[in-house]
Amino acid sequence: MFELHCFYDHYQNMYAFCSDLSLLISSTSNGKVYVAQVKRRTDARKIYDTAKKQGKTAGLVATKEREIEKFRVAVNLPPGTRVSFTLTYEELLSRRLGRYELSLGLRPGQPVQNISLDVSISERTGISYIRALPLRTNRLLTNKVQDADPPPSTKVEQNPYCAHVRYTPSIQQQKNISPRGLNADFVIQYDVELKDPMGDIQVDDGYFVHYFAPRGLPVVPKDVIFAIDISGSMTGTKIKQTKAAMTTILSDLREGDYFNLITFSDKVYTWKKGRTVRATQQNVRDAKEFVRKIFAEGWTNINAALLSAAQLLNPSSHSSSSSGHAPSSHRVPMIIFLTDGEATIGETEPDVILRNAQNALGLASLFGLAFGDDADFPMLRRLALENRGVARMVYEDDDAAVQLKGFYDEVASPLLSDIQLSYLDDQVYDITRSLFPNYFQGSELVVTGRLKPGVQDLKVMLTANDSKQKVKVENELPLAKAVINGTEPSLGCAQALDGIPSFVHRLWAYFTIKELLLAKINTSDVFIQRLLVDKATNLSLKYNFVTPVTSLVVIKPDIDEPEPTISSSVLATTSKTSTSTVAGLHTTGRPPNTSYFVSLKVDGDPHFVVQLPKLHQNLCFTIDGRADDVLRLLEDPDKGIIVDGHLMLAPSKEGLENRTRTFFDRISIIAAKGGIMITLTLDSVQVEADGKEIETLPTNQRGSVAQHVMRITVEEHHSCWIELGVGVQFLILFHLYNHPKSFQMEHLGFYIVDGKGLSHLTQGLLGQFQHTHMEIIMVSRDQAGFHHAQTNKNTSLAMGLLKKGDEHFPVTLQDKNLKDSPRKRHSAQCWVVPKVDVERLLGQSYESYVVDRQ
């Protein structure tokens, strides 16, 4: 039994932080691979239901459960079979209470002989601290173990920019925790160094992310109203937990804070009429006594409670008294509103309640807490979104009081309000939300967007209110690469980061999806709602995110079924063996070392170059193609890979007007097993999956995209690298001219960089040579090394016979200007096949390589 965990955004409680998620299960018994796919939620449910009706093993992940999604898939295997599980996912960690927290579930269900947990953390700006907590077996222990020791066998290594945590419990140590083995969360907490108060900006693929988390600011006092539902449905455990949480929260109020309490059922009761009071020791004691005496009964009048809370924060001039205080402009007004049900008395129409609240609350921030499944969370969420706050679910569980206190801790210390992060229009576009009502101590504000070409430093302007005045700061922040450069000892960190392609790009997409869905909540126009949902769904599918509009589904295939397609499964990294290649493609901006390039290529008119195996010599031949023909360059029926090239007509050279010249202006690559089609032109690289466009990369800037084992990287105005799994790598060069001659035409060149992963069935103009054995038999060479014969104005260095199978072809060794790699044209020797023998070399006529598809 395999259990998969996906983490939620606790703050908004709307989105799984389960992006780039894929599950691969491979078995030595039948060689099958089961692939988890992100689909539209309705489509995923249909696939899942159909599979279950057919008696297949299936699993489904949707964003409905608390905190973590548990995904189980049972795989029946014969005894002694070795099974490999590979889970790859991305999780966005949110900074809360001055730290990032990573929670990893360890639940094997029994003591395990060999179990280890390895975590590498790399932060370019530096790690200020890191600690591993004791195993979290009970949520109630959350705040009681912060300073306790981690479990035995935990090892933490750290340098300024990298940390490595390893946990390897023995069988006895596992049994000491429980006879049934581990059933707990391993929790790591850490924080980062941020020296610039304006934060840190990281870039990748033309996208940026700005992390804003200033330290050392004074806490702004607050005017806070606690509005507590005490209707009959709160009777019992709920009211006890609420009272326990409120008692603790009241103890944490600062002396500069002002507060008040409201309880509501069918009627509303205010602890201190018409005002907020200072959080003195006496007032806090009195408030605790008030909380101790409350009990639950009656109906739920949400509208009246909201208006009463608003009145306390926005009182009329005659409502203040000498014993109380009207809210100050130097204090942050906020309402913490808790309810476990729907409005059942008074005004019950949600739209009217929303409108009344918005008119009454003014600049106050409303934080909604929906206690239990019966609470009207959608309405509370809209209330919060429209009134400068957020909403959260409080789950009916033993730790409900801890949940309440934990939420309060996050908003208890406001540092800034009305924060606006501004960027120059000529530097950025497509930015996500940059206006925030509040910034709380220990949290983080994140803005993502796209950079215009040539931007080196990003000019950022901050406007906000602090405890005394309006703040205005302007600064230029350097743009840092998203991945560290590895100058510090890595402890394994650099290798871990190499497997995360285009993280900043995906982060932009993730925040954009969140904002689209939030905008959908805030509008009642059905057409606009549908448009926003469609955009969010398309982005979710494109980037493989599990969101409220998508689900994850996995089906166990039948024994005689083909392997499932992988069009929607995106892997951040598949294995350590691929990591070094990914690093070269995605982080340094340079291709990997070219010492093993190039085995096969077609470039020019079209001119073909084949590197003869073991001899390290080139074989050259030329085909005069026809304009608008599409040539089958490679076809591997076993791997499902097809490469076609479209020919365009080029001007003739002077003196050779009768000779037709053609070049490639479009290359099409199909990976049928993944439903992938890549179309390359001089202007763009378009990627489709299952007939739907998932990415278009312009060739005039650097960019990349990953789709399962496929990786594409565009080097600006230069080339495109394409990987289609282990041992299959292609290179397309963009031949551009700054000052072209009359006969020069911009075109594409295609190279098989690595074809070891192609099967022996591979065919096509180039593909047929991938596994074909050929050798040169020398015929003559004069003493000086020259034969003195003239062939096509190229000096012939030697003559020979090319042996291919049972056939022999005359060839001449010539000096040629070759474009056979990413290097510039260079002089090299090449065995040239006469044009009259080219069709015999290919084994088929030119026409047989022309395909109908345009």
C-alpha cells in the first residue's frame, strides 16, 4: 500500500501546494508503469469511476481534506517482486511566525529494516537557523515541542547557504516510538537571511519573484474585536475549545492593544458597550471572566454581529466616553469573526449581509474562522476577501483550540498596513497582486511577474503605513538567479535544486491561478465567473497543478494494456543521472559539454553529416529537396518518436541559377507515447499535449519547459535543446544573419545529439544511420597525403570505399566547411558520397521520405 501526501495552503485553505505532481510505480514482475495525471476535476472523476466499475485499482486526489491529501493505491504483486515507487512534487512553503516549516509524513505501518529521510535545503540569501523537531504524533503537541530535541539518529549539517537533515531510525528506535512502527510527521523549521529591507528578487526564464519580508520593524498596536458565535450548535466540545483558545489569546494581548468581545446567537451581546478598551492586566482578567461564563444557545444572527463589531471600530462621536477609547489612526483595526453555521435569524441573505458589512467596516480587516463543516465558509471567504482579510477553516478535532490560537498568532503582530509594491512599467508586466492590506510579523509577501528584455536591476517602490506615519522607500534590487551558484560547500543542495526546472515561471502561474479563482469568488456575473474558471483550469492543466478545478487520478493498467500516456504528468526531476544535464540546460544557460556531439545532422541545403561510429570521421551527402516537401528525418516506432522537416525555397547562388536550393524553415517533433508535439520555427517553439497548446517559447529570449521526461530549453537567438528521455537528445540551430547576402536565407538546422536511447527500429533520412554499421576501406593516398584529383572544387585528400552491409560506395575524403555542432563553421575532413549514389546509400528514393502531412 502506498500513501501519498499533498500539502495545503493553510492560510487560504483553498489550494493544494501539490504542483508538478507525478507518481510512477514500476514492477519487475510485469514492467508496468502507473502514472498519476492531473485532469479537469470532472474528467478525473469520470476516469476514476469508469476504472472502478471495470474492477481496476484506481486512486483520486482532490482538494477537500484537512491539511494533507492522502492518496492510496494498492498494487498486487507476486511474492519476492521488487517494486519501485517514485514520487515527484513541488510544494510552496509559506513563511509564518518567522519560519518556514516542512512536514514529512512517515507512516510505513510497521517497523522497517532500512528507512531514511534526507532533506537538502538551499537558500541563496543564506539560512539564519534550522532545527528538526521531535516527531509530531499529535497535533496538540504543536506548540509544546519547539525547543525539544529531535528524534535519535537525526543528523543536521549546515553551512551559511545550505543545510542537510538526515533521519535514519533503527528498527529498535522505531519500536520505541510504537510497536507498529512510525506513524508521525517529521518536521523541519528554518528561516532565511534577508539583508535588504526591500527583500530579495530571483529570476528565471524571463520571470521574477519578489520576496518581501522586512525584519526589525516595530509592532503596530491594534484595535481587535473578537466576535464569537455562541448559538446552540456550538454546545459541547466546540464552545469549550473556543473558550480555551480565547483565554490563551487574551493573555497574549500587548499593553498597547485595544480590544473588545462580542458574543452572538439570535441576539448580540457586547462586553464593553460602544468602545474598545486597553489591554491592561485588569481588563484582560475581566475579559477572561466574561469568556468563562459564556454558554451556547439560540440561533445565528451573523448580520447583527458584523454590524455591532463595525460600530465598535467606527463609532459615532457621541459613543466614546472617558472610560473607553475610540480607535486611533495609529492602530490597525481588525475583527476576528468565528462562526460554526449559517445565518438563521435576522438578515439571512448572503449578498445583503456582504453588502452591509462592506458599507460598515471601512478600513477594518475581517478575518473569518469557519468552525466545522456546517459553517458557511464560502460566505465567510467572500466577507474576508472583500474586507482586507482572509478566511480559514477550523476543523472539528482535538486540536481545534490550537488551530484558533495558531491563526491568531499569525495576525497578532501587524507591522505595516496598506502596502503597495510598485515596479516600473518599462521593466515588468503580467505582475500578480502587489497591493496588500497588512503585513504581519514573521510572514512574507510574494509578488511574481514577467521581465521585459534587458532588465538588469529592478526598481521597486514601497509605500505603506507603519505605527507612526506613511512610509515611502525606493530601491533598486539586483536580479539574482533562482538557483545558487554552488560556490559554497553544497552538502547535496545544488544537486537537489538542479532538478527543479523553471520554478519561478511556475510560481508565477501558481499565483495567477489563485488570483483568478479569488476573482471568481468576488463576482456574481456568471459569464465572467466561467471565463475566470476556464483560464484557471487551463493554467492548472498546463502546469500540472492540483487545484479546486483539477484532480489527480491514477489507474492501474491491465496486464496486456499498453503503458498509459504521460501527457499530463510533469516531473521536476526523474533521477540523479539526469540532474547534471538539467543543470547545464536550465541553470547555467549553456549546453552540456559538446565532446560527445554530434552523431547525426542535417543542415544547409539540405546537407547531411553522419559521424561514423568508432572511426570519429564524418560521412557527408547532399539531397536537393523540393520546396514545400516535408521530409521524414527520423522515425522510431518503438519509442513513438517522429521528426519531420519542412523545406522552403531559397534564392540561387550566382552562376548556379539552375540548381534548386532549399532549407528547413519548420521542424516538427512528435513523442506519440506522451501525446507531445513540438513545432519549431525561426520565431517560436510551440509545445502541444493531446492537441492542446501548453507552451509557446519565443526564440528571441531564453526559456524552458518540462513535460514529464521531455525537456526543452531555448538559448536566445541561437539554439533549442530537446530531451525526450534518457539517451534521446536533439539540437535545433537557428541560423540568423545580421547582414545577409542575397542568396542567404535564415533557416533551421537539425542535429541528433544523443541517439543511444533510440531503438534499432529507427528509420528516416537521418534515423536509419543511428544503429547502422559502416566502415571506410582506403583505396589510395599519395605520399604527401593528397590525391590531386578535383571534385566539385574541393581538394580530395584520399579515395575510399564506404561499406554498408553488403554494398560498397565510392567516397572521397575532402576538406569541407562544416556546421556540425553548436560551434561556428569550421574546416574539417569529410568522406563525401557522390550525388549519383545517394539514393542507393539511403536504400530508398527521395520520394519515399516525403510525407503528406504539411
